[in-house]
Amino acid sequence: MVDGHAKSFVIDVQPLSSDGEKLLLICFVEAMAPAKATAKSASSRDASRIAELERELEAARAELEDGARSLEASDEEQRAINEEALSVNEEYQSTNEELLTSKEELQ
């Protein structure tokens, strides 16, 4: 309070470096006080906007979790496919070796 009147201010923080040391400069900047009627309507608008953003954030989180679960399932499926492909390749190699052996025996 200054002279019995409340003053509004904004806190501004700026990073500084002095002699290799990292510092923070904190400034208290006097702000114009908004009209009371405007402050109340802005406050209710801000509250509704905040609620809307929170709903959007929750929906985005849920969508992200669903995507992560889907990605994990796809990863497991891909691993199973790769294992099956390796197994088929091993069988192919074994069959090829058997055919070469049979060919040599026939000659």
C-alpha cells in the first residue's frame, strides 16, 4: 500500500550472468489497476477459458495415453511377426542345406 491505496505490480524476472555466475534480476513493475467491473468480467472469462483449457488438456492426455497403448500393442505384434519371420528363415536355411546334401548324394 502506498498512501493508503493498494498498488498493483508485475514481477519480472530476468536471467543475468556476472563473472560466470548465473543470477536472476527481479523487478517489481507498477501496473495500472483495471476497473473493478472490467476485472470481474475478465476474471469470469478467464475462469471459463481456464476450465475449457483444462478439459482440452485432459482430452489430449487421454488421447496420448490411448496412442501409447496402441503403439505398445503394435510393437508387440511387430516383435511376434519378426520372430515368426526369423523362424521361417531358419527353416528355409535348414531345408536348403538338406537339399544341397541330397543333391550331393545323388551325384
